[in-house]
Amino acid sequence: MYRHFFKRFFDFSISLIALLCLSPFLLIVIVWLYFANQGGGIFFMQERPGKDSRIFKVIKFKTMTDARDANGTLLPDAQRLTKVGRFVRSTSIDELPQLFNVLKGDMALIGPRPLLIKYLPLYSREQARRHEVRPGITGWAQCHGRNAISWSEKFKLDVWYVDHCSLWIDIKVIFITIKKVVCRADISSSTSATMEPFNGEN
């Protein structure tokens, strides 16, 4: 009942209230990133698969420059991440523009994180079940390791959420997420500034 009817109302209402309350703060972040990125853009938009693998454009605050090497190839994430961007990412401020994705219906507040389109053919049948629900700004996997756990662990947690989605679980995820944001926990993997690419291994 909750997943098919009430959840959308819950997501929309909370997102609208959050945007109204945070709007002055978001304007400050926009100005801050404009100067930090040296005019290179404030928002990062990228196509991602959503519910039933339908493609949509996710929006985030841009935390990296577009710096490239002599061959025109983008430098590694760690080298492109600005000091301001590192703070914005570590506090999860970069995720806040996705509240607009929630209002549009592309995303939910809670759900599996939307990943890259190129990963779609790499999922096992079980892993692909993460697309049975709308992707979320935060989710069950983010509460249990975020970027500090392996892909296989993350996918198992995503599918667990699909099978156990409820109002109580969503409220629990929100409170755990707030705690992790305050503590800035599990932002990076042990070997990367963000998360290593998924290669299809289980």
C-alpha cells in the first residue's frame, strides 16, 4: 500500500517543504560554487536510469572542475575535486538539487541510488531488481556503508529495500542519513575519492 500509493505523496511533500526552507542556503551555495569552479558551471546533469530503467537527467551541484591532461582526457576524480567541492560532497550538499528530480517524479527521497547507464547490461537479474522502484537521493545501501562497501554488498542492500519498502524504513533511512552526513561517514571508498567503476563482477 505505502509503496504504490502513499510513498509518492510523502516524497513530494517533504521535498517541497525542504526546498522552500533551504532556498536561501541553496542560493549561497550557488554563488560559492560559481567562484570555486571559476565559471565552469554550477550544476552537473547526467542521464541515469530510473524506475523500470527509464532514462532521466539527474541534477547535482558540480564539485569537480573539467581539468584535462595534455591529451584532452579528464584527470582522475581526486585531481579535479576542488576544496569547496570536497566540502560540498562530504556534507552531501551536492545531492540537494535532486529534490527537483523528486518533485518531477523521476526520483524518490529514499531508494537505490541512480547509477550510470553503462552499468545496465552488467547487472545480474537479481541486481537489476533495484530498478523496480524509483531511485532515491539516499537509500538503504547509503545507510550501511555508502561508498565504503563493495558493489555486490551495495546491490544486495538495494534489492533488500525493494522487498521491504515501508514508511518505517524510509523514516529510519532519513534519520540514519542525517547522522552520517553530520559525521561525514563513508564518503569515499578505500582506494578512490568517490567509488570505483562497476565492472560487472558479483
